[in-house]
Amino acid sequence: MAGIAGIQGADNGELDLMLDRIKHRGPHETWTNREQGVSLGCCELNVGGGSEDGSHHASDGKRTVVLDGRIYNPEKLKMTDAEAVLALYDKYGTKFAKKIDGDFVCAVSDKGRMILARDWAGIKPLYYGHSSDGSLCFASEAKCLVDIADDVREFPPGYAYSRELGFQRYTCEAVETPEFENYEQARKVTRQLLEEATEKRMKDNAVGGVLLSGGLDSSLIIYMAHQIKPDIEAFTVSMEEGKDLPLAKDVTAYLGIKHHILMFSEKEINEILPQAIYHQEMYEESCVHGAIANFLAARFVSPHTKCVFTGEGADEFLAGYDGQFRQGRNQEEVAGIVDQLINVAHNTALQRLDRLAAANSIETRTPFLDTKLMDFCMKVPIDCKIHGQERVGKWVLRQAFEGCLPEHIIYQPKRFFAQGSGVAYIMRSQAEKQISESELAEFNKVDGNPYLSSVEELYYYRIFKKTLPHPAFDRLVGRWDPFRPDFFLRKAGS
């Protein structure tokens, strides 16, 4: 993992300031390169194992690259991740991004030209804006651009950009996805690709544990990781009333895995909330709920390892959010809801995962978000993902691993991390003590304010504005639930 930043144009100290604001993303090394009007910088985290120092920046004397992410192209061989990106740029020019297999954002400097690119799922973050003198500035987190740019925007997933060519959408050509003819083949390929995705993320021996909620997805990840590395360890955070903890204990007992458990209370929630919102750069209700458990989990794991697996991505690409897709009145609506949840993942669930781990200098790896697996899942029909009259989500995944873990783990219902750990209920109560419904109603009447869905969101919004005051930052916050009001929807008569 790394934090990256850069400027095309005059650098009046902004690069060093931006890098300092994301030092948590890479506390082990800060590297900069300034030449021909392009200034690039990188804060790097060394996760151990076979990872090398300096693996997220490279320069051959003519071209320079800074990178946040991991590259899995087979032709990478002994190159570092950044060197692999530079080699692809040398071979394919400005079309290099479509040839990358991995989760990434990167910037390439080439004789005064700067090219930015982001992976098509938006696993790694990137923001950009213009300084007062017109220089183009970018960074891994939006907070880097406070008091530097007022036109801050999120760099769109699946695009490459240069001033010469503008924004260009690309289609990933780095992998070939297997075909299938029936459900049985889809089931087998799903398992095969997930096993391959897990294995290739463990080749550098950096993964030291799994964030185990007790839900289906993280349970399957630790099952597969355990097959490859028998001494892999599990890390779980929960409140006393959390419903997921007994399931996580069942999984580790079944596999014989060392299990680290952190119990927390309302006291920790109160302490963590401002930090979580600051780092997450969000105030959307469900994402803030999850932020507490994510932040505590990353902080808990930090003394043990700098790199962990998570189960993120399965709910989006294999239809796990049953509370949402069940509201579809027919197959077409259900498929549309599932697609929408994939489309907003980059600035909701994936943003939360990235920020709260990075806040504690932890790299997370996500086998479910493997390029080949995501592409394959997009081709799997919705009736393979959602099964029967009860409309059970992630059906093809459950069937693919049936018998690998106890049945009550494989066929458990979906619970959100915050609900499973017990966080959500306390946070709502806290907000209701601070904010009234009438205050929310008055806020939503003010022209220019983002439309907020609950007193909780207003409570979180006020914390958010302390560090991200300009209205441009409001517009970066994603809306997770497709059945909530649109972000800037105005009430009738307002």
C-alpha cells in the first residue's frame, strides 16, 4: 500500500503538504521526483514478506511512475509493482492501464506529460483538482487537497487521463475469463477463480492474517488461506451482544486457527467516531456504522501484521445484499439493483475499507475483487446468484464451497458488519441524543445543503465538515442504498 500525490504545473510546496497529510498510508518511506513541470511523490508502506522497499515508485531516468496498489500480471516476474507498470507503459503507451491485472491507481511522468489511471472497480482511491494558479493536483485522499483546490473531484474508476487526451474509459484486457455453459460449470469456475485469487495474493508471504467477521465471505477467505498457510491467524472485533462472534469462533475452532478477539464498548465508539469520519471522508449512515468496526479491527491487527485479507467484494459481485435486491419487483429490477450496488462500491464500501485500514498503516487484500473473478461474476446470470422463492443471495458461492465449512456458516443469512458486531444500534441512539428531527428538517430545507436521510447523517455531517469544509467535499460522498433519496434531491417546496 502507498499514498501518492502529484502536481502538473508549479509546485509551491503543495506536494510536500499533500504527502504529509497521507503519511499514515506509507510511514516507512517518502519519495519525490520533480522534473519537466511534473512533480510526483509517494509515501510507502512495507508490508514485509517478500515485498521490497521502494516497490511503489520507479524511474528509468526518462519516465517515472508512482503507484498505490498491487500488480499481478504474470510477466511481472522479479520486477516491483511500480517497475511492472513502467514496463507496461513502455510497451503500450497511454493504453497501458487496460493491460494491468491488479488493484491500482498510478501516475506516469513522461517528458513533461502526466498520465493518471485507476482500476476499473475503484479499489484504490484517487482525487484531483486545480490550484489557484491552474496546476493540476492529485492525491490518494481528498483531505490532501484542502486549501489547495476548491474544485475537488473523485477520479473515476476505469479511466485514464492526460491533458492531451482527456479522460478515456478503458476495458480491461489483462485477463481472459473462462466461459461456462451451465450452472454446474459456473459453480466450479467460481471456486477455481477464488482459490487462484487467494493464492496469488499470498505468493509474497506478506499476508499475516484475515479479518474474520464470522460472515460467509471472510469465513471462506480464511478457509482458503488456511489451506495455503496453515499458521494463518484470525482477527475479530465485536461487542458483547454481537451476533457474528459465535460464528467466527465456530470457524476458527473448526479449522484449528489461532483466533485474536477484541471486545469493545460504547466508550470506544465515542472515542473512535471523529477519527473514523476524518479518515473515511464520509458521513453516509451505513458506511459510518461500518467504519467503527473497520477502524478498530485495523488498529487491533497492526502489532501483529501489516497485511491482511478481507472478504470485501462478494456482496457486490455475487448479490449478497438481500435487504436491497429483495425490494426489486421482478428479475429486471433485481438485476438493476445488484448492478447499482457494484457501481457505487468504489465510494462506499471500498472507500471505507481502504481508508480505515490505511489510517492504521495496514494493507488489505481482497481476493473477491480479483480482476478475473469480478469479470466472471459479471457474466453469471442473476438466477445463479439469487436462488429460489426465498431469494437466497450468493447462491453460486455457497454451493461452490458446500462441505468446506459447517452448514450453518455456509448458509447463514447476510448481516452487515456493524449489525453483526453490535455497533449500529448504539450509534443511532447516540445521534438521537444529539440531533432532533426538527433540526434535520430545517437543515434539509436550506438550498445547497446535501439532502440527509436521518438524524444520524446530520450528526456525522457536522463532524465531517470540521476537516472538509468546502462544499466540493460534500459532493464526493457516495450514497450506498439505492432506495434512499438521491444525494442532492430537494424536497418539494424547498
